[in-house]
Amino acid sequence: MEPIQLPEWTALGPALLLAATAIALFVVDSISPRSTNRNVLAGIATTGSLAALGVAVWFSMAGVGATGVDGFGVIELFDGQFVVDQLALYFMIIVAVVTALVVVASYDYMAGHTYQAEYYSLVLLAATGMATMAAANSLVTIFIALELASLPSYALVSILKDNRGSVEAGLKYFLVGALSSAIFLYGISLVYGATGYLQLGNIASVIEAGDAAAYDGLLGLGILFLIGGIAFKTASVPFHFWAPEAYEGAPAPISAFLSSASKAAGFVIAFRVFTEAFPLEATAGVIGIDWTVAFVALAIVTMTVGNFAAATQDNVKRMLAYSSIGHAGYALIGLAGLSADGGELVMGAAMMHLLVYGFMNTGAFLFVALAEHWGVGRTFEDYNGLGRRAPVACFALAIFMFSLAGIPPLGGFWSKYFLFSSALEAGLLVVAAALVINSALSLYYYSRLVKAVWIEDPVLERDALTQPTGLYAAIVVAAVMTVVLLPGFGPVVDTALEAAAAIV
Amino acid sequence: MCVGFEAPNVTEMNDWIAIGALALVGLLIPLGMMAVSYLIRPSVPETSKRATYESGEVPTGGTRVRFNIQYYMVALLFLVFDIETVLLFPWAVVYLDALESDAVSLFEIMGPMVVFVAILLLGLGWAWRNGAVQWAQTPRQVEADRDRP
Amino acid sequence: MEGVFDYAPAIALFPLVAFVVVLAFGTYLPKKGALPGIIATGGSLLLSLVMAAAVASGEAYHETLYEWAAGDATSATGVEGVSFTFGLLIDPLAALMLVIVSLVAFLVHVFSLGYMNAEGETGLPRYYAGLGLFTFSMLAFVVADNLLMAFIFFELVGLCSFLLIGFWFRTKSAPSAAKKAFLVTRFGDYFFLIGVVAIAATFGTVAFAGDDSFVTAAETAIDGGDQLFGFDAQTWVTITGLLVLGGVIGKSAQFPLHTWLPDAMEGPTTVSALIHAATMVAAGVYLVARMFGYYALSPTTLAIIAFVGGFTALFAATMGVVKDDIKQVLAYSTISQYGYMMLGLGVGGYVAGVFHLMNHAFFKALLFLGAGAVIVIMHHEQDMWKMGGLKDKAPVTYYTFLAGALALAGIIPFSGFWSKDEILYDALIVGLEEPVIMAAYAMGLLAVFFTGFYTFRMVFLTFHGEPRSEVAEDPHPVGWSIKAPLLVLGVLAVVAGIANLAPVAKLAGVDITFLEHWLDGEYGAIEGLTYTAYGELLAYETSYIGSEQVTVLVAAGLSLLLAFSGAGLAWLLYNKPEPVAHTERLGSAGKVIEDNYYQDEYQVWLAEGLTLPLARAADRFDQTVIDGIVDGTSTASLFGSDRIRRLQTGIVTNYAALIVTGVIVLLLVLGFLGGWF
């Protein structure tokens, strides 16, 4: 088949579509600022995110950015400020999927809320930022994209203006975010100072040429600060402090959005920056140490802190927030394992995990959104006996929980299994052991939730629960995908490995 | 050999001394001025000197008053156009050269800027429509806002 | 006949389909699912006959159908990689066994129409589904081309026997008997499994036939004088062979794992017929025959097989003498007869063992089905002392049963005589050189007497004399579905001996040992799996009393004499109008025999006195040490969790401070490691 010839800039299609959707929402709201026609607004947002998803999947399938025989080669835009390869498309897919789920679920969750258009357009602007992060190929575009993703996020977290928790969470998120941005930016300036370039490929060539050898401490500090900025975005220790509070205070769909899509976007810049800009051996020659050491430490500490803190939480949303920190630790293995020859495998495994995580974690938070919609309360006890009233949603919840814990044969098991085996292959015994121990611990608190909804008796009798269409649809889709990803894991594995191979 | 090694080291040290001296001078000048004024000023304690505005006018309230939110709104909108200028300037500088060279077409050089300005205008329009530059509300508008929590 | 082997999988799959159909739709089918079973086993029988014809026309089949696991482990003999497959091996032995199994299964299905359907049993779909699965498992076991596949279906056979023995699960005894059968055979299978693993780990293959079979590999290893796992190759082959033999002893009910079989009589009699004649119990002996080349490499194993066989033959025969239940007598006769087969194989009489396996399949199926007929006639009374005089009331049953009895007792010219005589002859000629085999032979010979006695005691008590109960006077009529299988098997029991008239051949010098030629690959065969090939591997010396002819005459004469005297003694004691029990005359020995030599007791003691305390100790260890560690871990985790939780103070300035601290700590660590300062 003759490929359809498109201008080069359309390679950024998914991100552009998200941006266009956001603008369309502004236009609609400008035309009639007083009326909040939720159907139109949610419809536009859903259509836009689904269109972005479709285009991203289509590009990925068609081989845009693929380097193989049937691929079109990596597309560089704006003198290499952006790059569209399989990695970028893979993460655009994740972002678009989560955005679509969140937007659909928000239709019911945000019912009766004033700032409808603002809400949807902020979500899509943040998604635009995340999608742009996936394609950004220069430290400055990365920073701008990161801010584009972050600023709407702050507003979204505190969009429930009359809810003290929401506003407090938003402010905390903003303050920690400002600190982290400052650190990140400082890191960028240091790297620029040491190498004289902002574009990732040029930084790498300077380092490889040995021209940065004089600035070992400077470059090392810069890299460390970059890690800090990334750790903030991915909610990794020690930059994780915002996460439990922000996730708990934010509207639950936004928690889902931040913990899945935003985290994935953080990882894509981590993957790209550290593989493209700082080639392992050359960089180690300059700064005297493998930067993977930092990621090994971060991965272990992050998964341990996340899972241990999650174990004794009473509040479901907070438990999920900490579990999300734990999962960031798992995904960090993708960078920690790069030092060895199996780097491509281990990074592919981390990407698989992020995709599966995009479904199961979003689904879990959306269940919390559903519970908040019902108004059943926030603690484990409040969830007791929900299974009898809402079996479908609770069955989906069980799938999410078991998948998050990594129980076969669900999707979460396979991605964790790949992470584990590739970590072993990369020789990271300690990391692999930490992964196993933490997974075992995580089963404790995940199954606690399942036990609460299915086995425990409700504390007080409750009436029949409503079945909001949008929330239900999003939860069911997420559950189905969590399960379906298992037989369909072959293509996912291929895509993820291809995406990893694109940059390793 | 040995001498050649010493020499650059000394100059390097000199650089740092200069920087240190600059910092020291920068610190000493204001401190010295404050010290001198402290020494030579007369000491006449009076309550009106403690007032916020030492202009004979008696303040009507504390300094920590709430500003109308519209000040911030306008400031934010101003910032938007500030940034627009930052981008427009270099664009305008290269605009004519770009037109003369055949490397890029008119569409290519105009398009992005038009889109950029259009997006900003759209934002302005949205802010306007949502009341960002509205300093007072008619009773009808107040009525309509009632159901907006 | 080119290409007929493509249909070979269907032989096993027909009954599987019947199983699925009956399981799903059995309740709605006419005859509650009997018909699919009959059609399927009939189809299997036809195909088996086609296979036999194909083999007779000089072909054989060995094909791997599906590889379900492969690894790259290197075996002890240096073979790279091991793969586990499903494959078919149809050589003369398998073809013969296929015919036997499918024939018996077919007849049992037909018989069940009269035995189960006509008697208004409930749960028939479950019964026919079980039969279907049972037949499938056994047929698949027969055609298995490797040890692991054989093991899998060996286990399935065990599972099916569990299901069918426990068919009347509402009674107290049937579930218990089913459990016993399952557990005792499982005990043997445990060793089998270890044996499979050991063979796979040693030779890197589990194939029965071909150049890459473990038999060939073992032969090479022995010839090369290899050291395997710290033993010399011969010893290691013996060890692995004995491990596999564990499964055989359990399944074929050899001493000391025979205790499950008499209890298994709790199942429907048709099931007993199937288990004893063609499936479960036969599986053990068939396995020995299947991998005979491997055992032939190890004289020690063979001697053990022979001795266990001879001992079991005698041991079980003595117990059969005092039983009052018609099925119990048959049960002990089964154990005894399989002992003969083991003896035959153990002395290198591959043909003799297989010959007896075939004959026994026919006459034992006949006897069990006959007993089933008697039980139907007697309105489900099984005590022989309440029978009597059925001879005139049920002539078909009587004459067919008599034919089976004569074959079982080894009376010339019935089929049992020929095969049993050949086994004893093979044992004798080896025994003249090897004292251990001589002892085994002596026991086997002595068992002939007891066999004759208990067989005819059973015949006389059941059919002769006067009716000793009301039901015996007024028997229940039986239909064609019971009579037809009896007639078919009756004819076979009489004439099957023609297949291998070895004594006649030796005396008269006529070439009429058809089965020997069959198994020797004169028609079709797989290289290395022939009688001659096995004979070359065997290390036995043989000698004769005088000449070969004299030896044949002596052996045949001795066994015939003993058989006749046993039968005669039974005639003396029990062929009376009103026979009385003579057990008391045996005194304390009789008590011991009636209690089955306290085999059950000591095995129960082994379970309750030895295993149970061990299990309790393990449980205690688990409860205290393991659980303690686990609980401790969880307590520590939750405590740690509580601490980590408190990091989150809720105050942003603390967060900022912690973040900066974290970065500084990382900076210090990395800086020191990288030498930035």
C-alpha cells in the first residue's frame, strides 16, 4: 500500500490534536461563558482525546518513527527540538488513553460543578504538555513541556474551590512543584554550562568528544538536579511528598490523571534524557560514576517508601497515592538496569509496566471517584460491603487491585515479571529482590481493599447505588484492558521493546 | 618547568581575589553608608515617624489590605502580552530578511506567528468573556452569578 | 496401508469425545450415555484392528505430534537440551495392546447396558463419562512414545480408577476404597515420577524408541563405562529402573503395594473387569514391556522383577483360597496372575509375559463379566456361600465362566495354560543357572496349585450343588447385552492360546509361534524394540534338563500336575450338593491368610503410626517456625510502615527541607563516589 504522504509537522499530530481540543473548549466557553453545556464540553474533550489516541496508534502501527525496514525513520522537527520516534508515540498513546478515560469518567464526577469548560480544557492542556514531553528532544523544550503539563495540574488539583482539602493540596503541590522546577532548571543551566548545548544529541556528542571533561562536578551536579526534576514529575523519593496530599485532595479523576499520565510523561523524559544526552560510558568517564547508581538507589528507596507507607493507610485514596509512588519505584528499574547489556530489555519492561499501569491505576482511582460520587466515605471501612451493591464495579476493582499487586494472569503480573527477569538479567539482584519483597507487601494492602468490598459486612445499611454511565464505562474499559492486555501482550512487548530500542 | 607551573596558578588566584574583593566592596559600601548615617544622624523620637507614610497623612488602616482580584487579572493578562512581545521582536527582526531569501515562503514565516497571536487573542477573548477585565458588575450580572458557587 | 497411521490419534480421541459428549449431554441421551461410549470404543476397536493389520503388513509408526516444552539443560550424558513431547509409537506390542484394550473396553460398555442400565442405577452419565475417560487414558498410555507422556496418562488412568471405584460414593466403603486405590498407587507413582526426572536428567531424553531414546543412551553409557551421578552407568540404570518400577508395582498391584486392589472391588463389577483385564493393572506390566530394553540392561532389576512377581503370584494365590466373596477371589487371582507376568518379564521371557498379558485380559475380563452376570442373577448377592446350583439356570454364564476358569487355572488346552506354561518354562531354564530365579520359579510353580484350587472352589460353590438361598433358587434373567460379551470372551479364552503354541512348536518342531514372530518384528517393527534385540541385551545364561524337549515336557507336566491336583482338591471338597467351609482346618494359618497376612494393618500402621507423627511434626514446624517468621516479617513491615507514614507531616516547609536534604545526601554520595570534590 502506498503510504499517505503527510507534511512532517503532522508527526506531532497527537499533541496538536490535544492542543486543538483545548482551544476548541476555550472557544466554546468564550461563546457562552454562562451556560455549562456539559454534554458538548465532555463530548468535545472525549472526541479530541480519542482522536489523539487514534492518530497515535495509527502512527505507531504505520511505522512512523520506526527505524526498521518498513518504518519511516525517526522524524526530527524544528531542527531537532522535537523528535517523533516509537518511544514518543508509545507514551503519547499512554497519555491519550488515560486522558480519554479520565475525561469520560469526569462527566459524572464533575456533574453540578461550575467550571466545566475550564476543567476540561485544563485537562487537555496538561495532556498536551505530557504528549509534548514525549516528543521533546532538547532540554528547553522539555522544560517548557514540563511546565505546560505542571501548571494546569496545579489548577486542576485545587479546582474544587470550596473544598479545603483540594485547595490545600493544590497549594502544596504548587510549592513543591516550584521548588522542583527551580532545581530542574538549575540542572539544565548547569548542563548547558558544562556542555554548551541544550539539545540532547549535541550534549551527548560534547560529552563523548571529551570536551566537558573539565567540568566533572558541574556536569554531575547538573545531572543530579535533572534527576531531581524528573523525580518530582514521577513522584519518586525524595520528591514524592506532594503526591499523597495532592492525590488525596484532588478530584479523584485528576488523581488518576496525575498518577498515571503525568507519571508516564515524567518517565519518558527520564528515558530520553538519560539515554540520548548522557551516554553511559562517556558520561561515567566525565563524572566518574555511573548515573544508574542514582537510579538504583532511587528505585529501591522509592518502592520501599511507597509500599511501606501504603501498608497502614486507612484512607483508600491515600493508599493508592502511596502505591503509585511504589510503582514509580518499579518503573525506575528501567533506568537503573541500563548499565548492563540487557538495558533495552529492562527499559522495555518498564515501559510495559507504565502502559499496564496506565489502565489499572487509572481504573483504581476511577473507582475511588465512583465511591466519592456515591458519597460512601473515604476509609477502608466505608467501602465495606460495596460488592453487594455494585458487583460490576467491585469486580473491576478486584481486577485492578490484583493486577497492581501483580497476581497472574493479569496484565500487572506480566509487566512486573518482565521487570523482574530483566532486572535479574541486568545483574541487579538487590533491585530484583526489593521488587519481589515490595510486591509481596503490596498484596497485603491491595487485598485489604478487595476484602473490604467483597467480604466485610457494611458498617451501616445503604440504599441502592446509582450507576453513572460515564464512570462505569471508563472503569469497565480500564478493567477489560487490564485483562485483555494479557493475551495481547505480544504486540505490547514488541512495541515497547522497539520503543526502547529506538533510544538505547 | 617549575616556574612555568607556578605562573598560571598565581593568575588564577588573582581572579578569585578580584571577585572576592568585588563582593567585599559591594557589601562594605552599603554597610558603611548605613553606619555613617547612624553615627551622624540626630536622635529625635516621635510617634509620627513610625507611621507607614511619613508624609503627615494619617493612615486609615493597616498595610495588609486585600486588593481587588482584578489587579491580578490585569497583571496576568499584561504578562501574556509581555511575553508575546518577546517573541514578536526577534521575529520582526528576521521577517524582512526571511521574505527576501527564497528559502521560506510567506506562509511559512507568517503562519506560526499568526497562530501564536491567534491563540493569545483567543485567551484574551476567553478571559474577557469570563469577566477578567470587568471592574464592576451590573445588578443583572450579580443576579446571574448567584448560582455560580 | 500407507497413511492409515494418520488416523492413529483417533483411537484414543474417540473415547475422549465420548467422554465430553456424555459429560455434557449424558442426561438427555437415550441409555444415559451408553451409546456414545459404545460407538467410540467400537470405532477405536476397528481402528486398532486396522493398525494391527498395518503392522502385520510390515509397517510401524513413530511420530512426534506436539512439543509442549523444551529446555536447554544439559544432561549428565552431555545431551544438549531436552524436549517434552506428545507422540505416537505403534509397534507390534502397542498394536496388540490397542486391540486388547479397545476390545475389552467395547465389551465392557456393551455389558454395562445390562449391568448398569437395566438395573436402574442413577448417575449413569457420570459412569459412562468415567469409562470414556478411562479408555482414552489407557489407549493414549499404550501409544505413548515417551516416558513422560506415559507417566501423564498413567496418572490419568489412576485418576479414572479413583472416580470409577468410588462410583457409589454414597456408601461408606466405596469412597474409602477409591481413596485407598488412589493413595497406594500414588505412593508408587511418586517413585515413578522421580524415575522419569532422573532418566530425563541423565540422558536428556525420555523417548522409548529411536536413536535418541534413553534405552540407546543407557546402552551407550554402559558400554562407555560412564560415571553417572557418582555411580557407574550400570548401577544408575538399575536405580532409575527401580524407581520407575515403583509405579509399576503400585499400578500392577505387586507386593507390597497390592492392598488397594481387593478393596477396589467396591466399584461396579464392569469397572473391575476393565481395571483388571485391560487398563489400570495392565498398565504397569505394559510399561515394563514397553521399556523392556532398559530393564534388560540391568540384570539386578530383572531379578527383582522376577522375584517380586513370583512371590506375589504365590502370596496372592494363597489369600484367594479363603475368600467367600466371588469378586474377592477374582481380585486375588488378578494380583497373582500379574505376578506371573512380572515373573515372565523378569526372567527375560518378553514374549511369554506379553502372551500372558493378552490371555489374561481375555479370561479375566470374561471371569469378571461372568461374575457380574452372576451378581445380576443373584440380585446383587456376592457371597458364594449363598449361591449354588446356578449351572442349570444360567447355562451361558456357566459355560463361559467355566471356560475362563479353566484358562485361569491353566488347564490344557485353554489359553491360560499356554502362556503360564511358557512363563514357567522360561523361568525354569534361567533358574537352572540363577538360584534367585529358581526360587521365584518355585513360588510361581507352587502358586499354580493354589490357583487351580481357588478357581474351582469358586466355580463349584457358585454353580454346582444345590441353591443355598432363596435368590439362588429364583435367579434374575439376563439379557443379550450380558450374554454377548461373555460369549465373545469365552471363545477367546478357549482359543487365544493358538497365538503362541511354544511347547508344541518345540516338541513337534513346527513353526507356529505366531506371537513370537509378531513381537520379533517379522512383520512391522521399530528397530530395537524386538524380541531378538532384547535377547541380545539380556545377560541371562540358560540351560536345560537333558535336552530342550525334555525340559519343556518337565515344565509343562509339573504345572499341569499341580493345576489338576488343585482343581481336584477343590472338586473333592466343594463339588457336593451341600458343601461346607473347610477354613477351620487351616488353623491359625487360615486366620493369617484371611486377614491378608496383616498387610493392611502394617500399612495402616505406617500411615498412622509413622507418617502421621511426622506430618504433625512438620505441621508444628510450619505453625511455629515458618509462621513465626512470616508473622514476624509482617509485624516488622507494618511497624516500619507506620514509621514511614510519619514522614508525611503535612507541612510544606518540612517537605521542602526533606527534599533539599535528599538532594544533598544524593549529591554527597554521588560526589564522593564520582570524586567531584
